[in-house]
Amino acid sequence: MVAGLKATTDHTVQLLSPEGELTPTALSGEYPLEVTEDLLRGLYRDMVLVRRFDREGNALQRQGQLGIWVPLLGQEAAQIGSGRALQPQDMAFPSYREHGVAWTRGIDPTDLIGVFRGADHSTWNPAETRFHTYTIVIGNQVLNATGYAMGQRLDGRVGSGTDGGAPDEATITYFGDGATSEGDVHEGMVFAAAFDAPVVFFCQNNQWAISHPVDQVSRVPLYRRADGYGFPGVRVDGNDVLACLAVTRWALDECRSGNGPVMIEAFTYRMDAHTTSDDPTRYRTSDESEAWKLLDPIERVRVHLVRHSTDSAATAEFFAGVQAEADELAARFRTFCLEMPTPPPDRMFSEVYATPHHQLDRQRAEFLDYLAGFADDGGAATHGGAR
């Protein structure tokens, strides 16, 4: 038995089994969900498309087109399920792996490229998309999310019901099992508990904090850490998109109604490297990865649709259409990356402060003067535009 696999059945919410069988209580249990074929098809499409452009991002980095890529392979259900649980007015704070959540918030995958190509911090407006920019500092987004959620409560945006005013709001923040060792995560949970902040702490436990296994991170299941802060914690099968959707929807409803924070531990697995700078073969076995392949989040939805669809011909056509759409998205993703213009050398100074700053202006002038020393006879700097 691979370490950690048993935990997917102990005190873990699961609605769709690895064999594609739906739990009978899925429609009326503690986390009810109306499961329709249209819902399953939509979630399947989301996961396939997200996995496809994620694989393209990995390939582009290997080919020298991106500085780094952070793969989500294996974590599609956790991200799509939780992302689809969000309402338009809710706010999400990601780390740097939440490409699937970005997809559910309407952010085009091409908007992610600049971050990993080193061309910009982000190209989306968090106020419009309700999806914060990626956070590279481990765990820092949890503090940001808690502060935002405290503001939602202080502004009276929770617990008001539907009295004709603006809908109640909630916040969700994403982090990994390794981030639970960071002070920022602890501090965020302390403040969230003290102020009844409407924030869902969504931990994607993918079993490895880079090269450290989760049993070196915590002696107890991570969802039980919520007990110490005084709010509910739930473990969900992170490879079950229906369970992730149902539990996150419940947790967000709890927060919007004013019942304070909730922690969700999505028990899943990172099938690829931590980033493209990592080599997972140095710290984990192939047997472990092969065992987790049997729990693939996309395959269990596909199997369920094949077995229970009312029209097998329509199902086959649906699968073919999704694959064609995924390939088209990957091609567009690649083309966009290859055709991105190289930013001018002073681009790094342009959006550091909201208003002009004399020290930054001096640094820009010194940098451009330095580059001018490499100019050729035509007056162009030969080093400034290099990637």
C-alpha cells in the first residue's frame, strides 16, 4: 500500500468513486448535489481543457519559451470542482498552481503566460475577475485572503440573506500541504477565527511539499488542524470533482451566511514535478505515482459518462469534440506564447509604484545609461532586448 492512499476512504467525502460509481447519498447527504449528465459533461470538459493547456505549458518551458512552469497534473478535480462552486461576487486568492481555478473565473489561459515568461505580473484585473494575481511567496495569499474576508464582514457583506440588496460574499484561498508549515497560514487562520471572517481555506494536499512527504509536515490529517482554531475542517477526495464541488459549495454558503471560516483538505496527488525546476524521481518512487494513476480525476468522470449515458453515440461524439477543442486551445496557447513581443528593457520599472517615484526614476535612468554602453554603431542596445 502506497503511503497516504488509505486516507482517501477514512473520514473523507467522496461522491464519485475511482471506478466511476456515484454514491447513492450524493443527492441527499450532508453535502447534497444535483448530479446531472450536463453537469458531468461540463466538469469533464473543464478538466480536459485545463489539463491540455497545462501540458502545453510544460512543453513550452522545456523548449525554452517559458522561464518556469508550475504544473497542476492530477489536481484538476480539486481546482475545477472548487472553482465552479464560487459565485460571481466571491473572491479567490490563488498561489501559483491554480490554473484550473483561473479557468473557472473566466481568465483565458494565454493571460497566464506572461507570468511564467517573465513579461508581466498578470494581465487580468482582480476586481473584475474576482481572482487575485498569483502569489509566489509560500502562504502569503492566506494572509491577503483573510484580510479581504475580514473587510467583507466589516462592510456587512455576509449574513444579510437575500433582502433585495447585494448578494452575500465569501472568499476562498488556495495553498498546498507544505504551506501549512508557514507562519502566514497559521496567522491567517488565527485572525479568521477571531473575526469570523468568511474565508474558505482550501488546502490541496498533493502529498509532497516539493521533496518532503506530508507525514513530515503534520502528525495529524491536515483538515483536523481547523479544530485548533475553532472552526470546521473537512477532508474531501481531491480527485473527485463532484465531492470537491459539493463540499466547497457548502463551505462557501457557510461563510456567506456568517458562520465564519471553514477549512477543506483536498486529498489529491501531484502527478508531475513541483515545478519544471524539480526532479521528482529523486525523492519518490514510480510505484507511488503508478498507484495514483488509478485514481485519475478525469478518467472516473469519463467512465461514469460511458456507463450511464443514454446515448452512446452522442457520448462518443462529445468526447471527440472535447478533445478537438482541447487541441485547438493548446495550439492557440502555443502560438500566443511564441508570438509574444519581448518587453523593452525599462519595462521592469513601469509598474512598481502607482505614482512616479524619484528613486525609481533615477534607477531607470542609470540602467538605461548602462545599456547604452553596449549599443552598436546604429545606436541600438544589443543586450537590452535579450530574454
